Amino acid sequence: MTNERVQGYLKDPEYENRMLAFCDVLGWRSQIGRAGSDPKKIGTLRRQILLVKRVIGNVKGVADLRFSSFSDNIVLSGPVSDFTLAAFKVLLSDYQLVSAVHGFLTRGAVTVGDICHDNEVVFGPALNRAYEL
């Protein structure tokens, strides 16, 4: 392990107060079952998750927006600001619309609170609350 990786592993971060959006796809397990081993259908599932990540790249330079995903769970976070709220509204409404057109229904919530969100991990009370909602 490089020294930088060791330092990153050993760091003890504090939570940040951030705006957070959590989304997941309804019926994801069924979608995976229907895809089977068909590469085209697997590609459709992959693109469903990539939608937000690719779109967020358009505004990432303007604000400290962060993205994480695991399976069908998508997390966005950003500084608590009117700009972040506006960006989330556009990103999430576009995501829901495009998802629905492709046969995927989504659900989610937006919260503000303590979170640890970097390039490798995302967790904290704000994510727990969004998941509960």
C-alpha cells in the first residue's frame, strides 16, 4: 500500500453538514431476474445506475456535488445551499422521468444533516434518515 492510501485509510473524518438525496429503483430484484444473462438487458440495468453519475458531471465543477452508488441505491450530496437544492431538483426530476420512460420507477428522499461522503464511502445520520423516508 502506498503511503497516501495508508493515510487515507487511517484518517478520522468528522461528519459534514450536507444536503443529501437518496434514490433507489422499485422492483430492482425483479429487473435483474428478467435480465438473466442477456448482455443488452444487463447493459440497460447498468445505464440506469449511470444516468445520475453522468449527468452530475455537468454541474460537479460548479458545486461540491458527490455521487455514490451500490446496486440500485444512488446517493448524491452537496453543500447546503439554494444552488444544491436547485441542482437536485433538476437532476432528480430528469432521472425520474428518463427512468420511467425506460420502465424503471424510482423513489427517494432529500435530507439535510451529518454525513461522511467521499470517493470511497458514504454513511451517516442524514443517509439513514433519507433511507427511512
